[in-house]
Amino acid sequence: MNQALPPVPPVQTPQWLETVADLDAWLEAHQRYPLALDTEFERVSTFYPIPGLVQLGAGDSLRLAEPSVVEQSTRFRELLADPERPKLLYAMGEDLELFRHWLSLEPRGLLDLQLGAALAGAGFSVGYARLVENLFGETLDKSATRSDWIARPLSEAQLRYALDDVRFLLPLHQWVTARLEAREMPGAMAEESDRFAEDLLALSDPGNWYLKLRGGWHLTPAKQGVLKALVAWREEECRRRDRPRNRVLSDAALINLADRLPESTGAMSAVEEVPPVVIRRYGELLLGIIREAQAAGEVPDPLIDRPLTRPQQDQYRKVKKLMARAAEQADVPVELLAPRKRLEALLRQGEPGALELFVSGWRHQVLAPVLDEIRLLLETRHD
């Protein structure tokens, strides 16, 4: 992609919003603009991210704010939850998770410019620095990416890095918006950003995390009920202790426990991937969870997705080929148009009518040239 946009002037002197009053006044003065937003945080040995810095941009103004200031601002919280005020982020998954936990609210009106850029023809899952270089011709210094954002004072390199992360969001938004309007897909970025946020929220429920353990598909439905109970316990324990999942118990260990169903700590010691320290600390508790789940006999709904059968794999390749053709014609990534998990779910449902759910919104527009062929393939499918 050739450079398409004029250079964006660098920030000469970082400016801080030092008090809640400063932040609220700045937000009030720039309320007619979309809000460019980014965060820096630490998450090495904790379950929850620890906020280290908040970067804001609106109009031609860029500002930095300490988390202690931001979390006290009622106006910022209201703005973040306002679906009518666009908030511009790039690859927003971790920022979204941070806001949900840190500020205890559900952000609305988020626009993920990585998704928007993909829909605008920039490629799938392109990194921020690469896109900035492609569009603006500027190479960003990423040396501060993994630096300590909790310690103070922050270095000049950190401040420059932090401001660069929001400096290009506003012109990038203008570029994406213009491209999507030219493609007659003006609402596609908002639609896809909302879908991403909803998917992430669904998986944040401890009761749903078992679905992420794809390796547990081979367990019987009853054993998947045990796995779901074990995974829910780990989620709650990680939150309580603020520890990463693998620091408590690995996915593989949970699957093995649900498969082997040990009845004593001695039997548990023979289960692969379950370390002795876990048995000493949690052994009796885990045995109780296993016994209760077995006694309840509940079958999870849904079950963990099974791999596609060979006939389904054949159907998958044929449908994916048609979708890839449509994606190429529309110049959007097939990975975004037809995510593997969504396409697999479509083939498992086995009803042509399920296609209508898959091709809603902007996808319907892109897939229109091949919909009849896809429907014909689904009507003749075989398990």
C-alpha cells in the first residue's frame, strides 16, 4: 500500500491532564470530536491488567492522564459508556478488557480501527506500526513496548511511544471512513466492532470459558459437565487471587482431570499436568468439585465444538472457496468475512436457513454474488 495520507506532526512537549477538573474540562471542550483512546498497562503475573497510563486525542489535541485521575472522572465514565460518542481504538481487545474490570462498566460506541482498516482494504490484522508506516510513511519507535508502565517517572521514549499510539488514530479514522463510504459499507466498522465486543463479553463469563478449551471436545457430555465446573472454579480462583490462569492450573490439567475423574489425591497425583503443589493446595477442593459435578449430571449447552467430519471438511473447503472469491472481489480479508469458527458452526447446524444469520449486515452485501451457490452447497451437504 502506497502512502496515502499527509504526515502527522509529532508532539513536541507532552501535556498532561493532571486533575479530574482538567480532564473534565478537556472532554467538554472537545465533545464534538471522536475520542481517540489508548492505554498502557502491566500484566505479567496478574490475572487483571493494571492500568499504567491513559492517552487521549480529540481534534488536534493530544493528552496524557494518570489512571488515578481517569478513574475519578464521572464524565469520562459517562463518555465511555455513551453509544453515541465514537471512541477510536486500535486492536481494542485488551483495552476493552481493562476498562470492563478497572472501571466496572461496559464501553459503548467503540470503533476498532484495525477492523475498520481491514474492511477498507488494508489487510487482515495489520499491526498499528506497520499501517502507520504504510499510510503515513513514518516508522514508529517500538522500543518502549514492553517497558514498565507502572514505575514513575516515565522516560521520554515512553511518553513519545504513548503519544504515537493515539497520534494517528484521528486521521486514520478519516481515511477508513472515506474508504468504507466509497465501498458503500459505511456502517461496517461499527457493526464489526460491536460484534467483537459482544463475543469478548460472552467469553468473559466464567461459566463460558470452558468453550475455549477446544482440546476437551473428545470428552463425553457428562465429562464436559465436569470440565465446565472445573474451569469455572479456576476462573473464580484466578480472579480472587489475581493470578494468570496457567499459574493456578493449566488447560491441559483441567481436561485430564475431567477425563480421569480421580477419586482421591493419590489418584490425582497420577493425572498428567497436575503438579504436586496444586494437589497439596487444592486437591480436596478439586475432588469435591468433581464429585458434585458428577452427581449433578448436567450436560453443558453448548458442548465444545467437535472437529468437522470429513464430509463437513469437504463442504467447508467448497464454501470457503466461494467466500474467498467474494472477499477478493470486495477487497476485504476472507479471514474477517468468514471466520473459521463461524463457518464451522454454520456447517454443523446443517440447515440452509442458518446461512441468513451468518450473512447479516455487511457480510450479506459482500456475499451477495455467491449466495445462491453457497445455498446449493448447503442443501446437498452430507454428514
